[in-house]
Amino acid sequence: MRYLRMIVACGAILVVSGCSKSNPLLGKWKLAPNSPNECFQFGSIQFGDQTMTMATPLAPVSMPVTYSRDGDNYMVTASSGQAFSFQTESGGIKSVSPECHLVPDN
């Protein structure tokens, strides 16, 4: 009985730790070098569990967001209704339109 409890506890820990990484967008991102001018809005961006913060020339702007997935696209929808679509790629993520490549900002 004691071993069964230990196995169940280990399984629960694995499930909980695996769920925290289910959203590959979470974290800080910056534009990849040589990005086109239309990508300036993604210069520095941070995705949190329920917020997105974008750097602007005056001050960072944070907004509440929800996340969803549609095939290969990860959708980020602000409370205002504005939506952003991203895809994962080797070494980072990219926005779908305009196509802007972002790398981790460690």
C-alpha cells in the first residue's frame, strides 16, 4: 500500500510539472537580429500566465490575455479583442503576420 501511494504521488508530481510548460510562448522574447522594420512592435515582449507585456518607446504596456491553440498556431487574444498568432520554430517563435522571428531574451 505504501508503494502504491508513492507511485501515485510521483505520477501527480510529473503531471503538474509537465503542465507548466504546455504553453511554449511563456517567457521573455526579443526580435532576432536583422528583423524588418514592420516588426518593431515585437522588439521586446513577455508572455505571462494571464498577461502580455510589450515594450513601447514611452513605457512597457501590459494587457490581460488568453491563450488558445489552432493547429500549429498559438493564439494570444487581448481583452480588447486584438489577436496575435505565433508559431514555434527552431530556436524561438515567430509571429504569423507580419512574419517576425523572436528569440529568447535571457
